Amino acid sequence: MMRSSRGILFLAAVFLVTAAALRPPVRQQELRVLITARNMVENRDPLHLEFQNRPRYRKPPFPYWAAAIPFGLTGLHQSVMAGRLFFVAGTVLMLHVLMRNTGENGLWAGICLLSTYGIWRFGSLAETDMLNILGIVLAFAGWEKRSGWLSATGMSVAFLSKGPAGLVIPLISFLVLQTKQSLNLRYWLTAVIPSLLCAGAWTGFLYLNPEARVALANELHDTFINTAHENPAAYYLYTLPLMMLPALLLCLAAPKQLRRATLSTTPVVWFAITFVLLTLTVSKQNHYALMLMPPAAWILGDILSKIQTQRSLKILGLLLMLATLAEIPRNRFEADAISARFLKNARPKVADAPMLHVVGVNSARFDFHLGRHVENTDSATHALNRAAPGDAILVVQRPEHFDAWEHPNPPLMEHDDDQWIRRMYRASSTSTLEFTSEHH
């Protein structure tokens, strides 16, 4: 069991490190973390959170610190791998804690969790979700081990990663579990007081900072009242199974065990409380379902451990591990990877431009890959007209949105194609636009 668990962790590390190194950052959620962390290092201020010249207090600071520390230690402020390093370590640690916490069924819980789309997609990214889940898993490990300090550490990490969910989910679950597994007052004091102090310290900081107070109010309003991500109440009934594939297919090998399995109480309560709270929350997104995956993997591990035909199950487990490794090549071809390469190649050519005007995709991608703040617009014509002498204009845009076709000059660095317009313009000292054709 111990040797097999180490093998799963080794496989997880290989897969996640490779994915982190190959996959370009394209998600807005990750770019917010990476850019805010870069600004934190460059400003030398760990409490002043800034994203594209605006305060960024809508999420707690722990993910920004986790990305900023490797940036600061290595000096590689634009290295995606450096920014993702602690997040990858957090995912591997979460997997290790879950397997240790689930006892003899932990190996199957680990196999199930690693072999899911959710981990493949989000486990290597510098986003808030995996650190939040690590904290919640640590909190439940503390409950199982009767360690209030471990639970307090986990809830503090979870709260400082994503906010109140990191406290609310464990505490409500522990109150329900207390009716079945009564823990003493010492556990409750050591678990609750430090985590509440941690949450209170950050909340107090936000309250005393006017900009942060407004940002927090906007975040709460968007999450619980008016959101762009409102979905039906049944959203997680179909989102979670999709996130759990292909590991969920292992249930097909255990139809009888699925009906009569004896499940551990802790993951069932953990899953139920999380599901109800996520369903009641107005804002619903697919990556929120990640919070349901550790208890779901624990439950699935309990079921699979009861199967008597171990040989066929081992074959299925091996196939899942191979599917995990087969996912690695796809990381290199993430959406907009070519645009990411274009921006990296353009960076030294626009380094001396007083201002960068950018058109298309989202401005965070320009900001990260070009290593500086940008002026964003959706109109190429507008960007060309407003550029001052010496400024640079970069365009990464779909042809149907491009509005400067009448400009006769060729693009720098890349040909236009059927799907994308990729051009760089440079305003000269005579206020005219100059080009150099340099195709790759």
C-alpha cells in the first residue's frame, strides 16, 4: 500500500509538473493571480494587491503570495512554471493527505482523483481552487486524526485562498459529524479559534482599507445576488460527473458493490454539505465542482475497495493511469498557444515603446506575456488612431472583428490566417505607422 501510494504521488508530480511547464496561461482566473503576484514582487508590497492598475482585493492573498514567492526567489517574473510551482506542490500534497486520511481505501481514492478531468484541467494552474481544496482536505484530516491544530491550519489556508467557503464547509460538516463522533472541547477550541482569528485579521484589514472594502462588497454581491454565472439548481448534478471522468467509469466495474457498499460517514457528510451550499449559491461555475471531488473520490475508493475481482480492477486502474499520461501532449496545444508564442516573440521588439496599445483576446494575456501594463481596446482602428509617436500596437483578433483592413502594410512576425489576425504596428517619430516584415 505504501509503495503503491508513493507511485501514485510520483505519477501525479510527473504529470502536473509537465502540464505546468507546457500549458500556456490563457484563463483569466489564472492570469489575475500571476499578474497580481508579479506586481506584488515588483512593488515589494505583499499587502497591496493590484491587477492592471486597479486594486485586486476580491480574493484573499494566499494564492498571490504562493505565486509571488517563486517569482521573487528566482527573479523570473514572467516564468509560468515558477508561478505555478507552489500550486502543483499543493495539488500533490492534497492528494497525499487524502490518501493517508482514507486509510486502506486511500490508494483507490488517489487513483480516482488523479484520473479525472478536473485534476487534469485545473491541478497544475496557479488558481485559487486547488489551494482552497488543499486547505479543506487538511481540515478534514484534522477531524479524522482528532487534531484541532491541523484542522485550524487547513481552514486558515482555505479561507485565505478563496474566502468564507474554506471555513463554512468544514465547520458545518464538523457540527453534523459531532452527533456521530463526539470530539472533546480541546479539539474545538484549537480548531475554531485560530482559524477565526486568521479570517478576522484579513477581514479587518479589508474593512480598514476603503478600496478593499468596496472590492469585497462587489465580490459578495456578484457571488450571492447578481452574477454573470447563474445556472440552474441542478447544475452540479451533471457538472460533477463530467469533472470526474474518466475515473467515474470505474463504477461500471462494481455495480453490485455500488448498491450495497458501506461508506465512511465523513466523506458522505462532507460531500452533502458542500453540494447543498454550492447549489444554494447563486454563482455556479464548473470549476466550483472541484470542491466536491475529494469526498467523491473517497466515496468511490470505499466502493472499489470492496470488489473481489482485483485483477480486472487493476487493469482498469492501469488504463486510467495511462490515460493520465496520455493527457500530457494535449497541454502543449492549449487554446491560443500560437498567440502566446506571438506575444512572447513580440516582447523584445516593443520593450522600448512608451505605450503598448493592444487589440483583441483579453488584455490580461497581453499584460502577462509582454511583461507590462497595456492600454486595451476592441478596435484596431481606434488603437492605430490614438497611438503617439514611438508607441506600439499589437493585434490578436478574429478576422470578423478586425476593422483596419484598409491599412496596406503587412503584419510583423506572423501571417494572417483564416482564424486569427496577428499584427504589430509601430508609430514612428513622424506619427506614421511603420512595419517590418518578419515571418516565422
